[in-house]
Amino acid sequence: MTTICVDAMGGDESPEVVCEGIAMALAADEDLTVLVAGNDEIVTPFCQQTERAIPLVTTEVIGMAEHPAEAVRKKKDSSIVRGCAAVRAGEAEGFFSAGSTGAIFAAATMGVGRTKGIKRPCLASFLPGLDGHQTVFCDLGANADVRPEMIVQFAQMGAAYAQVELGIKNPRVGLLSNGEEETKGSEMALAFHEALAGASCGFAGNAEGTDLLLGNFDVIVSDGFTGNVALKTLEGTAKFILKSLKASIEHSLRGKIGALLLKPALKDIQAMLSGDDHGGAILLGLKAPVLIGHGATSAQAVAAGTRACASMVRGGLVDKVANTLAQSEQ
């Protein structure tokens, strides 16, 4: 049995939605056990009625608007802090939450622990691309302020992740900037470029915003501030296009007929851009898999994130990334 701890209190949706997702994950995976962290009135009744669900009763919740590090220090009995502590104690092998990214980052860094030699974990996920190509994008928001040596480690971890998860032997790494020329960018971006160019990480030059979905690179790295803005811009653009297209289609009979024909393709595109199939982004650089879901995550996304976390445990992802990273530094 693989045991994953899931934060029932995390996210913008109700704990009942999270519990629904946990039930879906358990129904789909007979070798999965879930340690459900949350308030007694939520987790105890759910676990009593659900096979292979074990309650981890907590008394505190870290809200999205709270200062992450301060909340982690003060709320020792929160579902996020206790969930990460359960992984460190061996009660669970991985952790999933759709709660505050900053709080999960802080709790996991201290509670789960960093891989030896890693200065800061980074948040990474896959972006869809043309012809089925996927691009590892990091950091998505865990580290707003980054030093050049940290960007190098992000690139190395992202490349190792691409090798392990996507099977790409020699990933091409790009630095997100405002132009492909090596002289383009802020002073910070230029410092990042210089550090990456002198490191062993498969650096192939600057990547522009247009490269995020075009598949010209296998890994794209940035500081967490820029990465999060870029990710939210992509999400907003996708929602705008889909809603505008729907509104335009509904204005004519021809459009409605065309919509019926296009509906399967549009659903596939929406699924790719939503990220629900992946369930969340992973914090690379920790001693165990920690996945962070979108705040407004659905039950389907919770189920996907829980199962993805279990899959990473079973596949030995953390050890494989650590070994691949060590080899790249030799």
C-alpha cells in the first residue's frame, strides 16, 4: 500500500469537494491509502464511511491571505504543517494540498526536508505544446527572489525531471526573458544567463513568452515571481479565448452547429490548459513528493493530484531526480 497525506482544508473549494476527490482516487487505486488531514468534524465522518481513509485530526487552518512563514510558525496544528510532519515521520510517503503555495513551501521545506545540496526547492509543472510536446516550467511561484546559483539548480532539477518523467535524454533548457538574444533582459536576467551558460544543465539560450506553449524548449526556467505571472497570464488567456469563442458561437445557428462538431476538440484543449489531469505542480528538491494543486481545484483535480503523488512515490521519482542531478554536476 502507498500512503499519501491529503490536506482536506486546503483550497478555495469546500473540504467536501476535497473529500470527494479523495474518494475518487481511492476508488480508482486499490493499492492507495490516504491520510486525510483536517478538522475533526470533516475528516472523522468521512474516514468512517470510506475504505482506506485514515483521519489525521488537526485544529487549525492556514488561510490563503495569511503570511506563509508566520502562519507555519504559529499554526503548528494546521493541516499543512501536520501533513508535512506526517511525511517526515514516515506516516505518509507524499503530500498533496491545494492550499497556500507559500505555506506549503515553508512547511514542506522544514517538515519534509530538502534533498542534500539543494538551496531552495522550486515549483514545477508541465505546459502543453504542439504535437503533444510537453515543457517543464519552473519556478512557478515558490521563490519570488532568486540568486543566479539558485536558477542554475532550478534548471538542473527541471532537466532531471524532464529526463525522468518525459524520457528526454538531453533536455534543452531555456531562460524566460524578453528576447532570444543573450544581451536582452534586466540586470537580473543577464546575471541568470551568465550563470546558466557556465553551468552543466543543457542551457540552450533565452526563451521568449511565445516559447512557453510552442515546444521549442524542454525546460524553461525563471524566478518565481516572473514564472507565476507568466502562468497566470496563460490561464487567463485560455479562459478568455474559450469564453469568447462560446459567446460568439451562441449568436448564430451556423455557429451552434459548428460547435457540436468542435466540442470534443475544444474539451481536449480545455483539459490540457486546465492542468486538472496533472493534479498540481511538484516541489522539486524535497526528500518526498509534495504536490500543490490550484486553489480553485475540482474534485477531479484532487483525485488526479493524489494519484499522481502516489505514482511518483512508486516510481521513485525523488531518488531518480536526485541521482540524475548528482550525475549532471559531476
